[in-house]
Amino acid sequence: MISSNFEKAFKTGIAVFLSIVIGGFFHINSLFYAAIAAVITLQTKVVDTIKAGQNRVFGTIVGAIIGMCFAIIGQGNAVLCGLGIFLTVLSCQKFGYDKSINIACIVFIAIMINLYDDITPFYYSIYRLKDTLVGIITAIIVDYLILPKKEQKFN
């Protein structure tokens, strides 16, 4: 019998490894974001991993869209950063994705203050979404295929 701590560590290691390999194969922009997405998404049960993946995708999309719009107006502007975070949090709450708030805000901040000189807010937003999806999809597949837990159904 494998302990749940060992199982999670093993699966997380494999998910990060595969995210980096797959991301490299597809030439994604940042393997860092793919690996982070895999770590954050992988949970102890497949259903929880899928839910974490959904929250992460929603938060990434909201943060990327709002971040892109605000970065076009004034990248790095402190007032716009504060206003954008306010709208990002409200958007997640409005759609019932409270668990997406943190990642949505992180993606927003990354786009607002972490752009390279030679990249537009639109492309940076797309890159963040692609990078994150590689990690999320990899984590879900790993959790589903490697040592899956039999989940009990309660009536």
C-alpha cells in the first residue's frame, strides 16, 4: 500500500516532468508557468484535480483578458493595477469562481508589470494561457492515469 503523501509527491513530480517535456516539444513560451500550473492543479483525487484545473483556467482567462486590456491602456500604472485587480476580483465573484480569484489576480499582475519590451499584451496573455493549459491538462491526465484513487460515492 502506497501512502497518500508518497503518491501525491510521485504524481506531482511526474506531472511537472511531463509539463516541461511536452511544453518544450510544443515550444511554449514559459515552462515555468506550465510547471507551476501542474503543481497547483494536481490534488489528491481526480475530481478535485479537475475542479482545480477548471478554477485555474477560469482565473487565467479572466486575469489575462482584464490584464491585456489594462496593459494596453497603461502597462505598469499603479492606479490601473489597483482598478484592474478590483475588477478581476469582482468578475470572479460574479461568475461564482471565488477559488479563481488568486490566480486571476496573479495573471493580471504578470501581464501588467511583467511584459517584455518586445511583446504585446495580447501575445503575452495568449502565452500565459497556453503555458498554463499545458500544466493543467498534464496534471489531470497524470492524476487520472497514474495510481488513480477509487472514489467513494455517498448517497
